[in-house]
Amino acid sequence: MLALFYIFIGVAIGVSFWQITRIMNFRSVIATDKDNNFQGKMFLGFLAFLYAMMIYCLIWMNVIMLPESASIEGEHDDTLFDISFWLIGIAQFIVQFLIFYFTFKYRGKKENKAKFFADSHKLELIWTVAPAVVLVVLIGYGLWQWNNIMYVAEDEDPLVIEVYAQQFRWDARYAGDDNTLGLGNVNFIKGVNTMGVDMGDEFSQDDKQVTELHLPKGRKVLFKFRSQDVLHSAYMPHFRAQMNCVPGMVTQFAFTPKYTTEEMRQNKEVVAKVDGINKIRKENGAEESYEFDYVLLCNKICGASHYNMQMKIVVETEEEFNDWLAKQPTLAETIK
Amino acid sequence: MSEHHHKETFVTKYIFSQDHKMISKQFLITGMIMGVIGVFMSMLFRLQLAWPEKSFSIIEAFLGPHQTDGVMNPDMYLALVTIHGTIMVFFVLTAGLSGTFSNLLIPLQIGARDMASGFLNMISYWLFFISSVVMVISLFVEAGPASAGWTIYPPLSALPQAIPGSGAGMTLWLVSMAIFIASSLIGSLNYIVTILNLRTKGMKMTRLPLTMWAFFITAIIGVVSFPVLLSAALLLIFDRSFGTSFYLSDIFISGEVLHYQGGSPVLFEHLFWFLGHPEVYIVLLPALGITSEIISTHSRKPIFGYRAMVGSIMAIAFLSTIVWGHHMFISGMNPFLGSVFTFTTLLIAIPSAVKAFNYITTLWKGNLQLNPAMLFSIGLVSTFVTGGLTGLVLGDSALDINIHDTYFVVAHFHLVMGVSAIFGMYAGIYHWFPKMYGRMMNKSMGYWHFWVTMISAYGVFFPMHFIGLAGLPRRYYTNTAFPMFDDVADTNVVITIFALIGGAAQLIFLANFFISIYRGKKATQNPWNSNTIEWTTPVEHLHGNWPGKIPEVHRWAYDYSKKVDPEDDDSDYLHGQDWVSQTTPLLEGEESS
């Protein structure tokens, strides 16, 4: 009923407006020199507004952006991103200037005559070749980095971890001493065996299931992703890592953590960001202050609680990691 | 034909009309109604994003059972973003934009009495109308409308257990889209046939206005890619209703293992994006075509590089069909495919850059008549550049990994295809309103409409890039579950305020539009002194467009400000005025351009 009320108010406003327009002048329809002059200046003003906003965002919003990559592979992502952003930033400043400045400069006047200028192969060649040259750099570097990230060489001996998604939680499984994951399938899901691990598989026995992801600093980690219901996406923004979890297939992604959680908390960018967040939290009356942690979040729409599907990631030294892992029970112990 | 006046009743004239001009108005009005619904939804979910726990009586009023004390439920949030996307992409920017202007302009600009098949044209509109009605009905389904995102990836869209909207709401969504695709295909085929066959004497393909080229190529992309979406939707319907396993495999949900075996959601993603990416250009190319026409006319200058413009439309269209994989870099497909798609995707930057620079060169040394249509066209060039440039970041697979599905993407595509295409549509409406309704729109309201919209469009989408770079995923009901996103809350409030202002500004347009239909100043035959031949028809509409013979065309559409001495910019106009209609024969010794 309330909706009807709102619609009724809307209609009432519309009708009264309609009545008011009876006395309004609907005769001015084509731009005069005066309009051209005014609108041309407005465009110049808009250019100033746009520049101000770009500069504001680039400088003052920098603090909220993700800190430097916490994985070794992600370093090149950051470099490539910086190169791309500089290039498009410069292009943006120049091109927007041309658009709005020309609009201002050539605003129409009765006595002016436009130049008849229909073609110039030279100019067109310039703006076909110039972007092409820039693209060679971006494509070349991009593809090199893509291969860098996506292909894991056999001899790198990565630590294998399975990340398992379901509505709306994450689990992880470590491959154990043999560093090989036992097979899994939804048909094996029963009771405590929530990840559907095939306990008839000899590789499954020493696997360890956990709800918090621990990673050793400096060792390559190969993630194997599975999902039991719908698409999810394992997004680890600090490591520049993301991969979809697809029911019916196993996907993978690998990276090498570069800083432990403790080290990352000392990082200058992180300190600035955390300070900013805590200031805001204090103003809003939040009781706990925020402390930096790596996080894995779901980044593919997966249902009502998609917005709160997360898992904490802890990066620690190899020793700490081994201690922690040794304390976790194997599946052979937990699943009888 | 024109002498042959058959008696028209109200029904044949206004409802089941076969006249392309009336059908275009029907498309426009239906598209506008859908647009109001789509934009209103975005206002609601922007409220939720800015003030997550606050109660709003407007949400209480409109969301009925899908809200609790004026706060929307999480699955309703997802439903709103889903339907907002669907409506804006398909119903407003495909049917509303292409349907309106292709229908209005194709016969008028090529010099034809009507579309090749007036009957199929009528069917095309009514299928669109039915699909709109079905989509609106789906909003009132008890469990809520489709809510798996406008990309409806299965299994989420296939399993009602996964999200309530995947029940009857999703069924209606699929039915609506199937009808929509039929409408779009019939329309597109009609456009192609008409442009190829019904051009008037002298209207060679190389003399077609750029709007015609854009609509022509758009129709071809539509015919190539829409059937693939139809098959994707049919297979999804089979999976949902008849137990097949095209997209589903190994699923455990609500405590039981489902029977599906051997399918793959990745297959759906391929099929969906095989349409989904060309769709971006189905939306954008008509807007660019309209802009080409308007920028040239209102600059009183020929469009710069006509052949390059046609070439780049073709290049964009071709490339658009081989880049769909850039939506799927991290879908689990083979990384080698990712390399290929990165390469093809970034190539699109070249024809796009050519188009942008050609627009700018057209402005250079023009005599710019800054009418509302021109303002929106210039706005389009600006947002097209801003949004397009970030495509260089997203199209690079290595960089996409970390910004995929964040607000960076949302900002990118809203600027480059959403705002740009809407601006193109507004430009078209302001420019051709006199042709549609025989009256002019008010310019002051047009100026207000443009400036508020332009400022709010940038206010909404520019800062949005940066909250994306903070790692904020899209389609989150609220960001409060992650303290690391607490510092984007302020920006979200700013964005919402701009969005509300921008949304309200569209009311200025609606008022201007409807008042001008009845009270606008009567239009003259050629109010913008334009060269194209739609302005040689009488102001009053008549079936068959031209009272006598269809005029013959002697030149291209862009002989603006042609001078006696081509080398001297200040010499007299060759034809005594700064425009030369396409119907004017060449003077003796005049070089054709």
C-alpha cells in the first residue's frame, strides 16, 4: 500500500508540474550564439572539475588501495599495472583536454566558418600506429607475465593445498607428507568428511583438513580449487591471486608468499591504511580496532551470503608453519 | 503508393501499426518505461550500499516481502542488481536504442517508403513488448525474480536450492529472454535486408550516413551472436526442467548429491559471452553511429575520415566476436586460451582510438552549435575515452586476475558502454525528436539535464575505479563483513549521493520529453540544417514518408561548409550556405568528397 502512496505522490507532482508548464516558455529550442558561448565555457569548467576529480582520486584515494604485492609473482603485476596506469593516465589527461578545449575554442558564432576538412591519411596513420606501438609493449609484457603465473614447472616442488568452496564457507586441505592430495568427489560427503575425500585412496590418509589457511613464506604454493555446489571464486587480493572454483572440475593457481603476516603489518602502506580504517571505526563507535590480516574472499556471486564468505590466511616462517601443520590431525585420524 | 490512402483505425495506427515511424516510437516508449524501472532499482541498491543497516520507507514500500523493517534482504539485493543489469543491457540499450533509431532512421536515411517487411517489424515490436511484460511479471514472483547476476551462470541459476530467485523467477527470466532474442533477430534481419535492398537511387553503400553503417553492422553482429545465447538459454532450460547435464556436474547441495554428471559451467560461460561480448558493441555501435552524425551536423563540418570510421566499425565488429574469453581468464579455462584472448582484446584499442581521434578532429576548427544533442555527443566521446582506457588494464589477463569482478570492472563497463550508450540515446532523442513528433524539445531543460547527468555520471563511476583497486568485490550486499573495506564506506556514500542526483535528473528529461510532445514548438522541416535525406520529408508523418517520388541522392552526407576555394577556409560557401542536402546534384566542376 505504501508503494501505491508513493506512486500517487509521484503522479500528483507530475500533474502539478504539467499544469505549471502551461505558463512556461517552450519556445526556445535551438542554440543561439549566446548559448554556444555559455555552454562552451561550461565545458571548460567541466574540464577543470574532471581534472580536479582525477587528481583527487589519484592522490588522496591512494591510501585505500591494496598495498604492494605480498607474493613474488605479483611483483610484475604491480609493475605492469603501474606502466599501464601511467600510460592511460597520460592519455586520459591529454584526450579529455582536447575534447573539452576544442569544444570551448570552436564554440559557434554566426560570423565563423567551419573548416572543410574531411580526410588526412597522415593523421589517421599516426593514431593507428601510435596505439599499436604502445600495445606491443603492454601485450608483450602482459603475456610474458601471464605465462609466468599460470604455468607451474614440475621441478619447483610446490606445496600442494586444496581450497574447497561451498555455500558459504571455505575449507582447506593440506596434502600431508606425500604432498599429494587424495581424490575427492561429492559422493563421499558424509558426516565429518565434509570435503568428500575418498578415504579408500592411499594418498588421502595423511591429508589434513583445516578452516584457516596457513602458508610458509618463500615457498611456492600450488592451490587446487574445488566447489561442491555453485561457482565460487577464491580471491586473495594481497597476493594478486584469483581463480574460480568450478563444480565438476579442479582448477589451480600458484604463488610464493613474500612477507609473513607480521612483516606485512609493518609495511608502510599497510600501516597507513590500517590507521585510516581505525580512525573511521573509532568515529563509528566500533569496539574492536582492526588489525591487518590476509584474507581469502569469494568473488563470484554464489547466493545470499556471498558477501560474507571468507577465510583468514596466515603467512608465517617455514618453522612456524611446520609446527602448526604438525599439530593438525590427519584425515585418517578424524574420519574413521 | 502515397496516393493510396487506406483507412486507418486507432488500432492499426497506434497499436498494431506497420509503419516504421510509429514502431520506433513504440520501442522508445517501452524502452523508457523499462529504463525507469531499471534506474529506480539501481537507486534502491545504492541506498543499501551507502547505508547498509539503515531503514528506508521507500524500500519498505516497494520491496514488500523482500525487506525487513525497511532494510532489503540479501537475496533481494542480488535480484535487484540482476534485473537492473538485464533491463538496462537488453531492454533499454538494445531494444530501446537500436529498436528506436534503426526503425526510425533506416527507411528515412536510405530513402525507402518503409522497412522491407512492415509486418515482421510489427511482430518484432510485439515480441519485445511481450518479453518486457514477462520480465516485469517475474518481479512479482513470490520467491523473488532471477538473482544469479545478469550473466546467470549455472549452477546458481539452475538450482532453486542455491538461491530462491532461481525458481519461478529464473524460469520467467529465461522465457522473457527467449522471446526477446526472437524479437531482436527478426528486427535485425529486417534492418539488414532493408539497407541492402531498398536504398534510393544514388545511395551507394559508400554514401550511407555513418548511422546507417553502424546500424547495419550492429544488426549483423546481432544475427551472428544472439542465436548462441538462445541455445545457451535452451540448454539451461533443459538442465533446469528436464534433468539434462549440459552445465552441471558433481553437485552436493542441501544435504544431498544431485544426479547431474559430466556437464560444465564453463561451457555456459563460453556460450553466454559469445553473445555477451558482442552485445557490448550491439549497445555501443548505434550510439557511436548517432554521435558521428550529430557531431558532424552540429560542428558544421564533415565527419573526419569517413572511410576510416566505416573501417573501424567493421574492425570492431569483427574483433568483438573473437574476444569473449576475456571475461573468463580465471574461469578455469586453459591459460593458453587466455593468451589468445588477451591479444585479440587489446587489438580493439586500435579501431577505438581511431574513432575517438576522428571525433576530436571533427570538432577541431568547427563552428560548434552546442545544442543538447551535441552536448550529449561530446559527453559520449569523453566517457567512451575514460571508460575505454581502463579496458587496456582489464583486457590484460595478468592484470585482470586481481581486478576481475571488482568495482573496477563495474566502473569500466558502466562508463564505456552504459553511460556512453545512454548519452548516444539521449543525443539521438534530442536530435530526431522533431522528426518523431513534429515538435522541438526545450533546450534549457536539455542543458540542465545534460550537465547534472554528466557531472553525476563521473561522480558515480570515477571514484568507483578506486574502490575496485582496494579489492572490493562487486555484488556484495554490504561490505561490513570485512573491516579491511571500512575505508571505502565514505566513498560509497558519495557515489550514492551522485547516483540519486543523476537519477533525479532524468526526471527533467522525462518532463521535457512528454511536455514537448504536446506543447513543444512546432518543428520546421530541417531544424538543424542537416544534409541527410530524412529532413526532406514533410514534418507531418505520412505513410510512405515522401509525398511524391523518393528523392535521388547525389552526394555523401557530410558536405558541410564546403567552400568555393578548398584551400581557403574563409572563402564563400560553394552552395551559398554551410550545408548541402544529399539530394543536391553536384555543380559543374564540383569534386565529390
